[in-house]
Amino acid sequence: MPRRRRTDPAAGRAALAAWRAAPDDVSTPDRRAAVRFTLEELADVAPGNAVEVRVPPDGAVQAVAGPRHTRGTPPNVVETDAQTWLALATGSLRWADAMAAGRVHASGERADLSEWLPLQAARPR
């Protein structure tokens, strides 16, 4: 069963457009909406509960098929800041480059999101 989106896709795309136009000056509500929209998209294209993707303080999601995690710190975690996440989601930054620069902290054997990034819904239309 597909997950229910909490972020309206039109609002999410509008927030992404605002971020693209001024990544360093985007409003907090637009940044949060863009992050949540793209995290929800990741959960849609890579359903599962094996990896927890965290973009504090804007959002987090469980995604990627594999063993379900239920208690404590998950064995597979990806954490980054909002600017890095949105750059990855939109394709303006490659996963390998973000990892090499230390902009993404990933632990666990399933904590490689390069297969799903950039996200189709986050690409410019």
C-alpha cells in the first residue's frame, strides 16, 4: 500500500522552486516543505523501513527495502543538512561528491541512496 503523502505535491514543487531560485535565502517554511516533499518522494520510490533518512530539523523518513527496524538507533542511517539534501534530491550534487566532502553521514550497509537520487519529482519541469 502506498504511503499517504502529508505534503501537497503542488506545494512541495512550489517550495522546491523557491529553494532553487534562492537556496541561501529561502524561507524556513519553504525549505521545510521542500525537504518533507522530497523525503516523502524518496519513501515512495524506495519503500521500506531499512534506512532512516534524517534532515534535522526539517524531517525524517524510513525508506529502502530490507529488515524492518523497530527499536533504538537504526542500523542504517543517513543524516545531512537541508541544503545538502535538497541538492542531492534535485541532482545539483552527486551522492559520491557529498560523501567525499563529508556533507552526508551514512552508516550501515543499506545507507547508500545513490540508486534513487536525484528524485524524479524534484527535477525541474
